[in-house]
Amino acid sequence: MAAGVALFNPDNPARPVNSPKTVYQIGPGTLKLLRTFGTVAWIKNLAALPEKQEDANNEIRESARDAETAG
């Protein structure tokens, strides 16, 4: 999850880890990468993945901070 391969509670990042409503979702960069497996775009998307994952992780962190300050 820390690498952005899977997103933890993307609908509510402030949800406790032991909640029965916990959700995991494949990260958008990982999904794009997997959809291009076996094509010429694979290498390009593979090289871009770490940067895209960090962008997604930053968005999740910002959402979590917003939820904490609102609640």
C-alpha cells in the first residue's frame, strides 16, 4: 500500500484500520500498467509508475489530513 499499488480506504482515508468497512482498491497507475502488459506501452508505463504512485499517495495523505481536521 505504501508503494501505491493498492489504495487503503480511498473513499475515507480517515477510517480506522480495524473497521469492518475497510476497502482496498488497485492504484490507478498500477491499473494502467497492468492493462498495457504485453504491449509496446508496457515499458513506458513501467518506468512512469513510481512517479504516478507517489502522486496518488500524496493525494491520499492530503485527503486524510482534510478528514482529520474536519472531524
